[in-house]
Amino acid sequence: MSDIKTLTEALIKFRNERDWEQFHNPKDLALAINVEAGELLELFLWKNAEEANKEKIKEELADVLAYAFLLADRYGFDVKDILLEKIQKNAEKYPVDKAKGTAKKYNEL
């Protein structure tokens, strides 16, 4: 069993033991990702990256990932597959010879 599957099953077990599946529709999971991402961003507000509290970053990042894994599961997506597909699409949009060392968007390369 993959690590991602193990993590997803642990999240589902935790959620189901608390009868929270009723709240985990796709819309609310997507909103939760955004809320948690906002909390992650807040840790960096008005600071240099080195000043942000690493323990709190770890907690907020875990929240973002947890909701993302639950949303992927809800749609039957394999996290590994969708990430590899996205990397391939980005490789096509950002070929190394044009994108290396630049932060330009694909349509500006």
C-alpha cells in the first residue's frame, strides 16, 4: 500500500469516527483548503521567511494537505497520478531550454 493511500485511510478513519463526512462535500473541502492556505500565509505576513514559526508552518501545511487528500479521495483521484500528470503538463508548458532560471509565465517565455 502506498504512503499516500495509508495517509488518506488514516484521515478517513479520523473523520468517520467523528461523523464529519457529512460536512466534507467537495465545495466545503475546497473552501477548507483555501482557509488553511490563508492561515499558512498569515504565518509569513510582515516577516522574512526565516522569521516564520516552523512548527506552525508544519501544522498549517498538514491541514492543507489533509483537506487536499480528502478532496482527491472524494473524486476518486489518485494523488500520485494527478501530481505526475500535472508535472508532465508543466514540463510541456515550461521547457527547460526556455524556462530555466526565469520566473516568467509560460506565455511569456
